[in-house]
Amino acid sequence: MSDLSHIRSLLNARRPGHALPQALYTGADAFDFDLKAIFWRDWIMVGFDIEVATPGATLSLDVGTSPVVIVRGRDGALRAFHNSCRHRGAMVCAPGRRQSARLVCPYHQWTYDLDGRLITARRMQDDFDPKDHALRPVHVRSVAGCLYVCLADEPPAFEAFAEGLAPLLAVHDLKNAKLAHEAVFVEKANWKLVMENARECYHCAAKHPHLALTFPTDVKAHFAADEAGRVDRFNARMERAGLPIGPTMGEWWQAIRFPLNDGVISMTMDGKHAVSRLMVEAEGGDVGSLRWATEPNAFCHALGDHVFMFSAQPSGPMETVVTAKWLVHKDAVEGVDYHVESLVALWLTTNQQDIELVENNQCGVRSLGYTPGPYCEDAESLVMRFTDWYCQAAGRFIDGQGEA
Ligand code: FES
Ligand SMILES: [Fe+2]
């Protein structure tokens, strides 16, 4: 059976409303398939404009297993490229954030301009034409200060997402933010288990006692109005302050501003702002959380005082790299307006708890006795949305390949 036929048979075997068949969480062919069908076709959140703010700034990272670099040009435009030298393929830009006038391959010093053109290749023969060896471009888009790349030739439509998110996020003014902290976790679990875990709070009350102090852990998707009228009161307050709340959603994205628990104004250990220099002045920065999630791999919370990003990338059949970033106002001074430890403590603790959960989940999913069980429709509706989206995207990809 070809890999595609095998994946098709697994998709066919899947019971709606249930966890996925085992081999989709464990198989080497499922990992390869997910890179091709999902991570190299969809819009992938990679970070924020402010990480590549000035001409010559680069942000280099792997999308799945494929290195990509995002570059701010001298003309101010954002561009992205496959981070693979057109000579013998070395990675041109080192991972992470750098600043350079040109992109110089470390191997034989082929040198590219910030727009990807090859401008120097020492000692090459007379018939060598640099014009034929520019870095290969990748689609990149910015929405309200957030960066997304797409490695497909023909990316999915982006406009509806951008138009939905931009007005919600505008008040957080991400163009005037700075990166306060970044953390990277290597998790021994398939990326879909990592994302399923990230899309539900069924486990939160028991496993995230700190998160549960600030985050309403028992609500359904989209934080529907509760009987005490808490959400209605919050929504009315946001309307008076002129802050849109959404929700807005499409096939692969959703965003909503929702109230935190009573008496709580930020997602921190004590529920207070961790940063005194606020990102949102309206309502004294007491604006709940704007949560936006994009399939396949990310969610963010924008609070009055900071922004948190969670982004997962598959690095092996049962290994995932999670990158977490915290933004604060660019004028917030570390040690004066905030302390990194208190800013990051809640999500660092929560992520460490989640790593244990997903690695344990992966261990059990490997069992001979694993049988996909039913999701809780009330508490795991966003997990169902995620796995439904995954199965549809996977099926569409196979249909487009004309086999299986
Ligand atoms: S591989 Fe880049 S210059 Fe040789
Ligand atoms: Fe969790």
C-alpha cells in the first residue's frame, strides 16, 4: 500500500467525534504526510513583525523540517525565503534573530542581497549567471503585527482571516511591542497530540491549578454567556470602551475577546498585570483576553499588559518543538516595569505541566490496546474542530494528488 493509501485508510477508519487512529499519532508516514499536506501548504504563524523590525533583520526557523528565513528589506518590505543556499544548499541564515547588511552563506560565502538576489559568488565560471540563483521565495503576510508564512506555491486565502483579526488586535498595538522572552520546548509527542491538548481545558482544573485561577476552565467553545451574566457584563463594558470582541472565525482560524475570571485582569500567577507599562490603555488594561487560534499550530492571548504566543512545529513522528513568546510594550523597562520571571511564570508552569500530559498521552497511544475514545462534546469541542479540520485538509490533499 502506498503511503497515501495508508493515510486514506486511516482517515476512513476514523470515527467522527473520536480520537484519531493510532498510526496517525505514531507513524513515520503520517509525519511525512503531515509536513506535505499540512505544514507546507497552510499559513503557519512564525512570530511578530517586531522581531524583524529594521532593514537587514532576519528571523530564521524551521517550518516542520524545512528551514525558512524572514527578512526585512532596505525598502521596509517583508520577504521570506527558503533558507537554503543556491550553491550546495547550506543554511544561509543561522536560526533565530540576526541583523546583517547582506545574507552571506557561511560555507563558500555566496552573498545574497536582502531581496534574495545573488550578488556575489566567488571564482565561478564565466557562463555562471547569478540571476538564475536567487534564494527561492516563500509567501509571508503580516496581520496587525503577527507574521505568517506559507510554503505552498498557491497559498490558501488569507484575506478573511486578516480582516477578521486586525480590528480585534488593533488596540494591542503590536507594532509598538518588544519581545520580552522566548522559550523553546522539545516535546516527545506527535504534534497533533500537542495541539489537541492545547485546544481543550478539560484537563485544566485538575492539572493547571495556577491557570485555573485566571482562565475560565469550564466554559465551552467561544466562552458562551454564562448564567451569572458575567460574559454579558464584560461584553457591554468592552462595547462602551469601543473594543470589538468578535467572535470571528473561518475554517482554519478563530478569534474572540473573552473575560477572565472575576477579580482577575491578566493571565499571570496572581491575576494582576505583570507589566506596569501597559499595551492597552483602555479600561486601565482590564480588557480580558483576546484569544486567536490558527490551524494547524498556534494560539495566542493578548492581555492588557502582554501578549503570549504558542506555536508548535513537528520535528519527528513523535516529537514536536513548541516555541513560546511573550511580548510587552516597547517602552516597558525590565526590572522597573516588569520582571521576566513573573511575566512568564504562568505559561512556563502551564507548558511544563502540558509536556508531562502530552508525553504521557503519547506513551499510552503507542499501546497495543489503544482504541480511539470519544471526545467530550462540551469540554473538547475545539479539539473536535481541530481533528475535523485536520481530517478534511488531509482528505483534500489526497484527493488533489489523484491517487489512493
Ligand atoms: S553552499 Fe552556500 S556558498 Fe556553498
Ligand atoms: Fe494544558
